[in-house]
Amino acid sequence: MTLLVTVFAAIVATIVWYKNSPKDDMKVGTLSLIYWGASLMWTVDAIFEYAELKEEYFNPAAQDMLNDFFLGLTVVALGLVIWLVILLVKDPKGVVKSALLSKKN
């Protein structure tokens, strides 16, 4: 489930990035790369887990699937937080800078 959640997030982020590709003001390309990196990590994890469990890998318990789903959502949320921090630090539209300068006056 973690792999599915992160792959869906990566696909959505990639589509949004591609639609706005010439001007990537919001750094959605970075978000897309974060999610594709997470998807790659979960793919490697799935390969090693399959090598260990064999056919049992395809019959997970409901509790395990729910835990994996929540872990996937947590990874997506953490990716969004990292992206927001990058966005605030780079400040491509100058919003943070203008807000800080207007408070000084």
C-alpha cells in the first residue's frame, strides 16, 4: 500500500508539473522528484520483502494493509512538508520577502 500511495502521489505531481512545465514557479518538479524517490524506495522494499516472504507477500493481513496505507499517507505528507519548506526558502514569487519587509515598516 505504501508503494501504491506514493506512486499515485508521484503521478499526480508529475501531471501537475507537466501541465505547468515551462514556468515551474511553485517548484512542483521538486515535489514530483521527492515522490518518485519515495516510490523507488518502496519498490526496492517490495522486492526484498517478496524475496523473503514469497507467495505470502500477496496475502497481507488487513491490519498490515491499513498500517501500510497510513505509512504511505505519512510519507506523502512529509513530502509535502519538505516541498513547502523548499518553497518558503526559495520564495520564487517573493511573497515571504514582501511580507517580512512590510512588517518592518
